[in-house]
Amino acid sequence: MSQQSINIADIRMDYILAALDEETAGSDPFLFFNTWFREAEAAQITEINAMTLATAGADAAPHARIVLLKGLDDRGFVFFTNYDSAKGADIAANPQVALLFFWKELERQVRIEGKIEKIPESDSDTYFQSRPIGSRIGAWASPQSSEIPHRHILETNFAKYENEFSGIEIPRPPHWGGFVVVPNKIEFWQGRSSRMHDRILYTKTTNKDWVRSRLAP
Ligand SMILES: Cc1cc2nc3c(=O)[nH]c(=O)nc-3n(C[C@H](O)[C@H](O)[C@H](O)COP(=O)(O)O)c2cc1C
């Protein structure tokens, strides 16, 4: 390590941009998520839809990776992936997952926990056809999460499918599609000075109402 490198333990930041109170957060966490998402958009933060997806499969070990939020509907948070991937195997064994957004420019974090389901095939078809052609071919060419001996395999696969689907509509691979995370907890975190952050948690009750509470930072 270089002698000039800064001491990691000395990296710290005081959060001063905003506060979060119950009145602002309101009673509907979906509506409030939309408000924060729009504010992140207005702040011109890049990749505001990048979120960490945490899963724990048959081995009960947590695994986390970034995926892109592609929709928010009445049920929850939608993303697309390869159903045969490592995350797909985790989800098949255990549908309880967590999502995490960190919009550092706004000193905000959103934590989401819930149960995941596949979206209807017709919705996956519609989204798949909206993707750029290269991404559609890529979904066929990449056996996501499988070990491959060399990058060359990907390029050979890509060329093979490019040729196979030349001049015809590229069908959605059966192993590729969307998931929706149906939340039972959504927590909004706003950084505040001296680590006295604001945390507003929404928990879904058995009769599907949201109950709001405040957590200590
Ligand atoms: C910014 C960013 C966006 C990504 N978006 C997706 C996505 O939407 N879907 C996906 O399957 N993988 C996405 N990935 C790749 C995943 O992080 C991960 O490498 C891949 O899904 C394999 O994960 P798994 O082996 O745990 O299944 C993205 C990665 C980054 C850094």
C-alpha cells in the first residue's frame, strides 16, 4: 500500500442535507419511495435504479449483488435476471430477500425486505422485447453465474445466437425474466448530523395495512 494512502478509519462524513419526519413520510411507503426516487432523479444521480439484492438460499449464507430496478407496481419492486443464475437458485430455495438503495448524494438509504415472485411471462416478454438487440442476444449467450473457461466462449455464443436470430424477432429465453419483490418492510434513512439519523420504518400487518414507526439510528 502506498504511504500516501489515507487511513480508512479516518474517513467520515457528517450528514447535513435534510431531515425526515413522519408528516413528510406520510402513511404510504410506496408513495414516499416514489417521492424519494423522483428527488434522486431531479438531483441527477446516475444509476438511481441500481439496488443491492440480498438472497440466502439452501446454504443459508447471504449473497448480495447489484441489480437494476425496472418497475414499481402495486405489488412491489421489479427487476430482470437469469432464472438459472446463482441468485435464481437462492430464490427458488428461499423467497425471502432484501433490497437496498443508497443515494449518497442525498444522504439517503432505503431498505426493503419481503417475498419474491416471478412476474407473469407476458410481462417478461414485453420488457425483453424493449431491450436493445445486443442485450437480447446477450441473455441467450451468457449462462449467468456458471463457470466458463474463457471469455472467448461468450463471444462464440454471442455470434452463434446473432446468426441464429438474424432477421427474426429474438424470443425471450425461457430462463430469463422478471421478479417482483413484494415488501413487508420498507425503511427510509436520512443521514443527520452527529450520527443522529432519522429512520422511518413501515411494516405490513397481517391485514395488509402499513404501520409506521421510528427507529433509533
Ligand atoms: C450497475 C449494475 C447493474 C446490474 N444489473 C443487473 C440486473 O439488472 N440483472 C442481473 O441479473 N444482473 C445485474 N448485474 C450483475 C449482477 O450484479 C451479478 O453479477 C449477476 O446478476 C450474477 O449474480 P449471481 O451470480 O448472484 O446470480 C448488475 C451489476 C451492476 C454492477
